[in-house]
Amino acid sequence: MMSDKEQLRMGIIGSNGRMGNVLISAIKQAGHLHMGGVDKDDDLDALASNCDILIDFSAPAALEDNLDIAMNHALPIIIGTTGLEERHHFLIDSAAQDIPIMQTGNTSMGVTMLAYLVEEAAAKLGDAWDIEIVEMHHRHKVDAPSGTAKLLGEAAAKGRGIKLSEHKDSGRDGITGTRKIGDIGFAALRGGSVAGDHDVIFAGDEELMTLSHRAENRMIFARGAVQAAYWLSRQKPGRYNMRDVLGL
């Protein structure tokens, strides 16, 4: 186990993406070592051989290979890639038997706390309050709803003791009929250079409560990822999330 003053050697998967440059800055600001980054068709195996941990913000299609290399080198890995499907989560669960893995739709500490509050509110208010999740991101984002919106939806569903997959309502258009009791609605907005805005609306009879988070800069995600990486480097094999970092 590493001492509190020891540096981590960190490698970035998806270094040319929107998180790449800010991750490099966050790693250096935290006093750790940036060992390099890889993108599609680059040699991740070579990078991994010089790292203590990998941070993955690449693409779902690369996940299986990334996990294989992390396991081959016995490295913890942070997975911040969004747009994952059920089979990806199966691969993560399998790999987590051998290495520490953190998979999250958002590495912001503020969003992590927001998800905790959403779960608590959903549990206490019950399905008499309708839940709508509204998110907005920059025009270049390719998946919707965002990973963060899904994370918040899962938190709301957990608070209610239901499965999100059975109560998710998104992409409304045309004559949709009345809202079903207990559904969790999603709306995705795209435009400009928005780093990430999320509102979770609890709508009751004659009153409305909104829990919100605004990302002013991507550095908040990078700092959270680096903090999570240091925490994960000290854990046993298993699957973790950002709440574990905050002890929630």
C-alpha cells in the first residue's frame, strides 16, 4: 500500500478527447505523474507497463480491450466513458474480480453528492411526486441522456425501490398520453459549449422542488477523477463508484 506522500503514475486512455488536456493539468496539480496517453490504435500495453493506474475516458467500443490490458498488468482503472450498455457492465463486473475498478457516469464530487440527495428525496417523497431529469450539454456530445442523467435516474429509482429500466420515460413526442405514476422522465438538451447542467425536478401537487448542479468547467471532472484514482489505488479488487470515495 502506498504512503500518503507517494506519487501515482497515471496513464490516460482517450487523451485526445475533451477530458484529455484537463486531466493532464489535474494530475500535475495534484502532484502525481502523467505517464502519457493513448487513443485509437495506440499502444496501451506499452503505456500500462509504466503506470500505477489508468483513467479511461475513451469509447464503449474500446472498453473490452482496455479492461484486458488493465488486468494483464494488474492495474486499477477508472472508467468515465459514457454510453455503456448492459454487456459492458457485465465485462466490468467480471474484471472487478481481479482488479479494482471504478465506473461512473460523472467524476464530479458535487454530482456525487447530488445523486445522494436525489436518492434520499425520492425515498422520502414517494411516487406522489413526479420526477423529471433535465440535462444540457455541448453540441458535440453524441449520447443521450448523459451518463450523469442516467446516474441521477438510477439514484431516484434506488430511493423508490424500483428498476429504472422499467420506469424510464424519455424522448416524448406527439400524443404520448398522460404521465404514468412512478415514471422517471428524461429530457436532453444540446447546444453551445455547455460542460454539463443537470436538474432533478420533484413535482408535487401545488409545489415543486429542484435539485441542481452546474459544471462551469471540465476541470471539476478531472480533479474528481484524479482524487478517485488515488483512492482506488489503495483498494482491493472490486467494483466501486464515486460515493465510495466520499464515504456515502
